[in-house]
Amino acid sequence: MGRADYLKLGDWNAACYECGRKRKASELKKHWRGYYVCPEHWEPRHPQDFVKPSTPEQPPTWTQPQVDDEATMCTILGRNAIAGIGVAGCAVAGLVIPDTY
């Protein structure tokens, strides 16, 4: 006979989820994870589990891209297809302007 093998009206035998020992159901405590354990294995939930993160900053409802103040001008040298001289968006493939000096 074990420690829980006695008659107690309105109570029943149950096993601890952690150690498996037989006890009366009224002696077991509900763990925060939802299962029942004996008092030796019961532990409170850690307070850090209840910390709420701060709400992130809300973005504006709409945005507009920043206007580029520096306008790209296509010049004769900028249309050149030579790397480092040609301007992006203006260079023409295969166009090489001969030296005029």
C-alpha cells in the first residue's frame, strides 16, 4: 500500500506529472504549464514571462521620396561609354568620342 491508498470521500488517486508518485488529487497543485504536480515539484511562473515589449514607433501613414537636388546633365563626355568617364543613364554603348586635344 502506498501513501495515497486510503479512502477520502470526494477525492481520488492521481500521479505527479514530474515524478510519477501516487498522491491524492487534492494534494497536487496545478503547474503554470497546465499539468498537476506534487508540492515539491511546483514552481511559480517566472516574472520575465509577463514582461511586455514596448510598442515600436509607428511609421507615418504615407511618405514621399526625397527629391534629388543634384540633376544629372548629359554632356558630350558623359555620353562616352568609357568606364569612369560616362555618366549612368547617359552613356551610349559603343560610343567613343575621340580626343580633340
